[in-house]
Amino acid sequence: MSGEDDEDDYMNMTFDNPAPTTESSVQRAERLKKESRARGVIKSKAELAQEEAAAREKALSTSLLDDPRSKKSKGLAMMAKMGFKGGSLGKKTEDGESSGKSEPIQISMKEDRGGIGLDNEKKRKLREAFEERDAKSVKVDPNEYRERMRAEREDARLEVQLHAAQRTAERLDDEKAGKDTADATSSSEEAEAEAEASDSKPRPISSRPLKSFPVVYRGLIRHREEKERDRRMRHDLEQSLSRLPTYESGDEDDDDKKALGKKQTVYETADDLDEVDEELDEFNALDPGTRLSRLVMYLRETHWYCFWCKMAYPDAELDGCPGLTEEDHD
């Protein structure tokens, strides 16, 4: 039986179809169509660059000595006979091993149109520009920075005190001249009551020349009048755009004009508001400390008033006042 099992069963054997050695006409036509379609496809620049980079990387990663075609190279065979071996270039180390390069020299592809050495020239100019900027730039000293910030905060504090002293000097001058300037800051109800009691003549807010005021607080009045003039100009412009020109009728009394919004208060600003004031410019050019000192002396000499004590004294001696400066009152 064992001998019968070892015999081949020719009745149940399977035979593979032999691979065709030649292609049929249909297969050839199909192949030609595929090749024609492949040749007809125009590759984009990105695809061509990608294929070029892939071919370059493949060539750089493959040693020419390992290439099968190098065995047929007559030049390599001649070098082998002269004792050349792969990887034996370079100076020998102490261990007797060669320090030759085991990988190809990497190349850098130039992708722009600049000439040879242009990149190095740009880098050199950029480096020189940075060095020149660093040489010109002033290095910030921490102590100098802290001193500057302290001085700025001190100047801001003195400006606040200067503004308060100017308002005090203006108030005292008005009181001394017998004027009550508090009406200018009264409530709107009081202003309307005064308008009803006054006659129809225009009421100017300030027809006094600016140069008649002391220079120590003249800038305060100038700034206030400029701000008030700009506000009234905007108000008049809005009124002219929102209301047609009105007709002045002789039959309308003051109450009718007020009800119709025709009665307006006429304001006059200082005549020299737009003129150049050299004296004021020179005063404003001084540092805040100097301006405040001059204003404090003006209050003491003119009104016997100490700005630091916040009180007026009965005589010019100012008995009981510690001194002229803020430090004397600490």
C-alpha cells in the first residue's frame, strides 16, 4: 500500500497555465493606450520638482562603489589594482583607521537667481547694520530709568499743585477786585433766573484783555476761554444745522423769543485770545517747580496767603508760617 501511496496520482494532478511569453494584440493595444495617456499628461512644476528632489536624494544616498555597474568600470578596476579601497581616503588616525568620508558631500541647491556670493554679501551687510545699530543704541541704565520715572511723577504732581494754586490766585484777585466769579459756576437754575432778571443787552463773559491778568495764572484763563469758545462754536453750528433761519418780528417780546428759542446770549471773548503772548510762553517754558514757586510768592506778596498752609494771614509778615516750601510744612 505504501508503494501505491508514494506513486503520483496523475488523475488528480492540476497544471498551471504557463505565463504567456508574448502579448496579444488586445494587450498590446491597451498598453500603448496607457503609455500614450501617461505621455499626454503634463506634470506641474511642483510634481517635476518633487521627482527631481527624489531622484537627487536617491542618487546621494547610493554609493557609486556599491553600484553593480561599477564592477564594469575600467577606471575603478585600475584604481583597485593600484591599492585603492572604498572608504580609505583621508588621513589615518592613531588607531590606523581611515578618517575618510563615508557619505557623499551634501549639496545645497540654489533656488533664486542671485549670483554666486550674493547671499554672503547680504549676510555681511546685515551683520554690519546690526553692529552699527548696537553701537549707536544707548544702553538703558536701570538707575537712570528709575530716576527718569521718578522725575516724571514729580513733575505730574507739581502740575496738579500748580493748577490748584492758579485757581486760588484767580479767586483771591477777583475777591480783591470786588467781583464774584462764583456766578460763573452756579447751577443752571440760578443762571436761568439771572437771565430772566437781566435786560436784553448782550452779556459778555470776558471782555478783559488776557495780558491784563498776572502771568502766573494767565494760562489758566486762556485755556478756559479757548475751551469755552470751541464749545460755543460747536453749539452754534449744531443750532444752525438743526433750525432754519428765523424771522425777527417786532411783535415778539422776550418771553416769546425765549419760548421760540430765538433769544440767545451774546458772548465776547478776550480780544487778544489769538495773539502771541511771549511773556506767557516764557513762563510756560519754565519747569513746574519754578512756576509753582513764583505763584506761591505771588500769593504771599499780593494776598498774604500761604498756599501750603491754605490760609490768609492778617499782615505781610505771615507770622506762624513755617516757610516758603512744601518741605517746611511737613
